[in-house]
Amino acid sequence: MARIEALTTAFGLQEQTNSLIGTPIRKGISGGQKRRVSVASQLITSPKILFLDEVRTTFSHYRT
């Protein structure tokens, strides 16, 4: 649980921890938040390598 809490904090997702991701029919979190959840979920297992496509467009608004 500590790893998950650390990742939600690092990715700025604390306020969305009890939110639905959403579907094409039902609105959920924003597109940027969905991308951050996707990356954070891959980091839970501490992979040795992680390939990301278009990292700058995914995180540019969050980090600036």
C-alpha cells in the first residue's frame, strides 16, 4: 500500500483515488489523469525498464 500511496502522490492523483476512471459512455477522470494512472499502474511492480510514448505531451501540463 505504501508504494501505491507514493505513486498517487508523485503523479498528483490523491484527489482521484476514489474516482471512477470512466468509459466512453460514463464520464470519469480527465484524459491526462487517465494517462498518469496508466503509467503509475505500470510502475507499481518496479519494472527494470518502461517504454513511454510521447512523454512530454502526457505530462507537460502536470509538471509546468
